[in-house]
Amino acid sequence: MIELTAGNAAILVDPADGGRLTSLRVGDAELLGAGGPGPGGLDQIMHGSFLMAPFVGRLEGARFTFAGREWTVPANLAPHALHGLVFDRPWTVDGPAAIGIELDERWPFGGAVRQEFELTRDALTVHATVTNERRAMPAIVGFHPWFTRRIDGGPEFTYRFEPGLRYVCDEDGIPRHLSASTGPRPWDDSFTAVASPPVLRWPALDLTVTSAASHWIVCETKADAVCVEPLSGPVNGLNTNHYQVVEPGAPLRFSMTLRWTARQPTDRKTT
């Protein structure tokens, strides 16, 4: 376990549990949560904050085409693959605030993924890097944080998320086209053209999620936690050619910053 502190903020990272951020505390407030049982028994994707790589969300048919041929990965949510290939295996500690993992035999290209955690008094930044020093491969990464709806049984939080376009999905959750409509609530959807960084508001503090993300997922269908996920590319992007080519000397770098500010007592009364 990696533990970092700065001021009254503290994080715990569990390399053995899929390289997961298991706790983010500001003072006495735990900001991360859990969404309950996972689809198809994938309970590992339902708590804390973990990295999705080398693809995000659903990969249609657990297959894709790259460099003129078709490739397959295991269908962990048959008939599709879900959330990449690094959340379900132990990572290795790679420094006082870093962990790494080699992509295993399920990914036909090889390569490696690394996360670095940078904690200050008012922010946590997680840096992800995907490398392959032997050959070219496609890659998309994303962060999958579950935020608790309530701190210590208090009032439910509110949040601001301003999507420009929503992906309309088929019955299997595969994006098929874009719509200017934000769609029905509660969301379990992916979006692009987001107007401003999402902001979460609990009675005692605000938290802003910033990233150079081109796409986002929001899942608000669970009773106790909500996901707000920044992505470097779209869901099923390996099949729509919206990915970065990672090759020797050309890694994929992506990061997420969670920045919090304490709210004034007068603000808390209006929450």
C-alpha cells in the first residue's frame, strides 16, 4: 500500500487491487465511494478510482482492427470487453508515489502502463503513461473514480456537468451516434464537447475534476456513488479509429487533477 499525505489531505493506493486509489480523504471526509455489485460479477470496477487501459468502456465484440488485421481480447462482459486490461491484476510499486504494470498476454502488442500520484494540500494529480518500446499499438486511457454521494451520512452532494454532445448507445451500451440532446436522467452515458470542468459540491467542500480529456463518462444510476470519468478517447474508440498510436519513443500521456476548496459556513447553509 502507498500512503501519501499533504496538509490535511491523504490518499491510499493499493497496487495489489488493480493499482486502485482506495481512499482520498480531506480532513475527516472520505470523498471516494462504491457503486455496489458490478455487471457480470465485475465488482472490481465498482469502487475507489482505477485506470482503464489500453481501452475504455466497452469494446464491441472484444475485437478491433489495427495495422490491417483483426485482433481480439477476452470478453469479460460477453460478448464485449470492458474497461481495459489493468484493473484486475496487481501492479508493482515503482517509486515512492508510482506504480507500474506490464500488459499481459491478453493484449497482443505488449507494452506497459505507469501511474504517478502527486498530492498537495489542495489537489491530487494522477499521471498515466502508456509505452511500447517494441512496436506500434493503439491505446486509449481513462480514469474511473467513484465519488461518494454523502459524507458521513450528510446531505447528498450536487454536481455540475455541462456536456455538449451525448453518445447514443444501442442496447449493449455501444455508442452509435452523437446527439445534441443530453438525454434522460439518470445518466449512464458518454459525452464529448464538455463546456467546463465538472464540479462536485458537498456541504463542506467543492471538488473540480480537470483533465485534457476529449471524452467523459458519467454514471449516476447508483444509490451511493457517482462516476465522473475523464477519457483520452471515446468508448469503443479502437473500432472507430479514435485512439493514439503508441510506439517506440511516442508514449500516451494523460492525467486527471482533483482540486478541492473548503466552503464557507454561509455557503453550506444553502446547499
